[in-house]
Amino acid sequence: GLALLPLAVPPAAAPPGGCPSACYCVATPEQVQCRYERLDEPPSDLPPSVHNLSIAGSNLSVLHRAAFAARPLPDLRSLRLRHDNIHTIEDMALQGLPALQTLDLSHNPLLSVAPGAFAGVPLLRTLQLNQALLAAPLEEQLALALHNLTLRRLELAGNGLRALPTSLLPVGLEELDLRNNSLQRLAATELLALETPGLRGLRVSLGANPLQCDCALRPFLAWLRPATARVPDARSLRCAGPPALRGAALLRLRPEGLGCTADEGGEAGQLETASYVFFGIVLALIGIVFLMVLYLNRRGIKRWLHNLREACRDQMEGYHYRYEQDADPRRASAAGTP
């Protein structure tokens, strides 16, 4: 049979109210793509019936208030703004998109996200921010912006994250993509956050992270074994260190077999070393204080030693006198005469 392929309809052939200039429609005006056009702002002549809009490779820079409200887009469900050099999202930037469900802002150097950046899109369920948080620390700003959303999927891949961004996890979130970050482990406190009532159904993807298989990984490994359904790529997780375990499958390891030596970079090993150093410093301080006390009281100590020596001498002379008396034969014979 013949397969029907999507057709690229040039602007000249588009129906009235169809594709805007510098963009093209895929099959119908319901799917509009604007690729590698140097747009400074979203096109204002989008067809009202568009369902999916993709703008890639442009220079939008700032998403101003009501950036897409030049013409009502009541049916827009998916908005993809990848590689558009967006660094600022102002309050109510998505106003006029009441049906929006998926927003992709990946590969943009975000620097500022206003608290009301995502207001006006109550149906937003998927937010993609892959490689979008590398230019500045935005966790606090995003936490405020996501506060009133009911997200189901959040993508944060490739952002160099070193810890689970617990403040960005709204109640009811179902999928979290943390692949290709800088996570060495999930700490015990982070695992507790995943067990709160609103996140017990959350699935977390963790592939391509530099997991350190030392004793600090034990809580995560103990959590992972019975919870592989919550980590879709659990079977593909590999150790990045220490060298002896590099490339080892995480699920093949036993928690008790993970070492804690400082050479392996384990936090527990480093803590143990620090404890020994601290203990040694305390002992050294005690020794110094003791020597100072001895030095400051050297005269009294010398006098005490002299008195002790004299007391010992008197005691020994008493013992010696009694010994001589007991050894005198005359006293012995006198004692034996009736």
C-alpha cells in the first residue's frame, strides 16, 4: 500500500489564513514550523486553527507579555521554541494560549524567568527545559514560576545538575527526566522527598550521569532495587567511578560491597579521615596544655618532688633501722632466754 507522507506547502500555495511568511505548514495549517528564520518575535499572522507551532533557530531573546496574543490561538496545544536564544521570559508571556499542554524551551540560555511567566496556561502538563539552565542558577525563579502549575512531565536533561531539584517537583508530577546531568548519587534526603505522598508515583530517568559507586551510594542503591519501575532506565545505569568499578552495572552491585575509602572519593571515607585528623588535633592540644601547666608550675613541682624524695628517704631509713635491730644477734639471744 501507499503511505501518505506530510507535505510541505509553500506560502504561495497556502490557503487563505494559512501559513505566515517565513514559515511553512506540514500537511495542514494546524501544524506550523518556522525553522532557522531570523525572527525577533513570534509571527503575528499565525492561522487561528494551529494546534502545533515550532519555532527553531531564531533570535526571540525576550518573550514579552502576551507574546503570542497578536491573534487568538485558542487551539494551540504544543509550542516548541528550541534554539531561539531566549534568555528572558516575562510575566504572562503565554497569555492567550488557553489550550497549551506542551511547552518546549530546550537549548535556550535562560537568565531570567518571571514568577508569572507561565500564568494563563492552566492546561500545561509537559515542560521541557533540556540544556536551558546552564547560563545561570534558576532553581529559585523556576520554583516560583511553576508553583501553580499541574505538571505531569518535566524534562531537565543536560543541565549540569548536581542534586535532585526538589523545589521544582510539583505535587502530582509523573515523569522527571534528569539524564545527562552531573549527579553522582541521590542522597538520603532526596530519596525521602521522592517518597512524599504527592511524588510516590514519580518516574525518574537518570541515564548518562557520572554515578560514583562508593559507600555514599548505598542509600540510593538500597532504594533502587525494589523501585526499578520508578527508574525506567535503571538497568542501563553504570558506575563512573571509582576506577575499579567504572562501567559496572549498578543493579549488579551489593550495597555492602561499596567501599568507603577516601581514595575512592566516598563521603564516608573522607568523613572518617577528617574525624581522625580532628582527634589528633585535640590530643595535640591537650598535650600542649599539659606541658604548659608543667612549665608554669615547675617550682612547685620541684618542691613537691623534693618533699617526696625526703619522705621516701625517711621511710627507707626507718625500714633500714628496723632491719638492723632484727638482725642483731644479741637482741635475738636475749629474746630467747627465759
